[in-house]
Amino acid sequence: MSILVFGSLNMDLVVRSPRLPLPGETLTGYNCATIPGGKGANQAVAVARQDVSTRLLGRVGADDFGYQLRQALAIDGVNVEAIQVDAETHTGVAAITVADAGENHIVIVPGANGRVGKDELQQLQLYLASADLLLLQCEVPAEMVAQAAQMAHEAGVRVMLDPAPVPDFDLQPIYPAIDILTPNQVEAAQLTGLSVTTVDEATVAISQLQQQGVSTVIIKLGEQGVCCGTVEETFQVPAFPVSVVDTVAAGDAFNGGLAVALSDGKALREAVVWASATAALSVTKSGAQPSMPTRSQVADFLKASK
Ligand code: RIB
């Protein structure tokens, strides 16, 4: 059992503040930290913490942040052999403000993530033969994400795409290569042009995305849980009530948890519950990668929630 992740690595520069600033406003915060992040790397850590073999294909700069990110991933058990080190640019960074209520603002500067290209696709081709599932997000060039999806689909490897952030590139032609699309409500609205704020609206957005060619769509609705649509049925899984500390990377925790549960052979509904528990635990801790729970923490949490 092996999961491939093709995606971004960022060093997150995180400040905590009482609330998110208004445009043009200066606020005084109370904490500042550099924390390993990036949607691709976060999803890889979410998988590795749950004891599933994981390899990350991506790129960092030849700088301290790049070195620290690879070290942190390796300590978590992610295979980092295929991460390229690019002397022409800097490692990706994300400037993140986390408010006391747990909500956040994120601005990314892609750096090396923006130069992910043919080298990573060649590496991907090598590893597809031994993979069960490919996790994709959109913090590396969308053309490469599209090619990676197509390659995995042709190799018979299941593809899960987190369309975050929604790129300025038409993803629709690759929908038939996507087994599971996992937008949050903002991304679902951007992809469909519809309002997606409630479960009913999410159901309508799911039908539209399915008509455009994706087989399974899971819309992450935060406190309202998730809404899932397959070719057979549409169902909702409520969110677990937890005390929110920091929502950064909750979506990555969900995708990592879902990939693990599906690789374990769980049916989709049960896998979504496992993924929701993974995400719920992640928001109870600060930081992106540090907040990813282990397999036994998820299992214990689910037992205690019954
Ligand atoms: O999904 C959370 C991640 O988004 C952060 O770790 C940050 O790096 C941005 O990529």
C-alpha cells in the first residue's frame, strides 16, 4: 500500500492575532513562528502519521527553509528522495494570520513550487506502478497537475484532487481522470459559479460537477460537515464538535485521512467519517504539519465519540 503526493512545500510564517485585520488596518499580534506547511507536504504528513507509506514529489529552493522542510518530512517518515532542490529560486513561503477564533488568512509565494514541471512528472511515471492513490492539490502549476492526473488515471491509480487554490486554468477537461474531487465551499463556488454555503446548495454544486465528468465529489463545509456525491447516492457527514484552536491545514488533514481510509479498504462513507475525525483533531492544535494526528489518535477519538 503506497500513496503518492504531487504538490507543494511551504515554510509557513504564522502570526497569531486577536482577529483578522481589515484591509489597511494594522493589528498587534502576540506570537510568530515558522512552521512546515504547503498543501502537498501537509497531506503527505497526514498520511505518514497514519502509518501508510508516502512519497512526496515536489520542489524546494537550495536554502535553509528547503533543508528544514525536507528534514521535517523525513522525520515524519515521508519519502523525500524525489524532492528536487532548485538553485534558481527560493523555497515556497506562506504568510498566515491565525485569529483567536481559529480562522485564518493565507497568502502564498510559490517560489520553487511554481517551477514544478517535467522532472517531477518523469519521477511520477517511475513511481506510479507501485502506487494505490495519487493526491493532488493546486499550489504547483495547474498544467502539471492536469498531466499528473492524466498519467495516474492511465496507469489505473486512483486520483484525488483538492482544487486548492482554484487555478486560473480550466480543470474541466481533466475531470474524467479525477476519482474524487474535494473542494471546500469557497472552491466549489469558484468552480461552479454557484453559491455554496449550505448542504442544499452543495448538493446542487455536486450535481453540476458530476455532469461535467467527476465521479465522486466531496464538498468540505467546515462546521456543517461534508457533503458527498457518488454516482449512486448523495449523503452528508456532520462535523465532530471540537474546540477550535487553528483551522490551518484542516482540509489537508481531511484529504490525508481520506486517502488512508480508502487505502485501508474502507467504504466511502466510513472513509469520510475517518477523514472528518482526522480533520477535527487537526483543528485542536496549532500549525499545519504539527497538527496532524496519528492513526491511534484518530481511532481513539472515534471510539470516544460513539
Ligand atoms: O492548507 C494549508 C496550507 O496552505 C498551509 O500550510 C500553507 O502553506 C498553504 O499552502
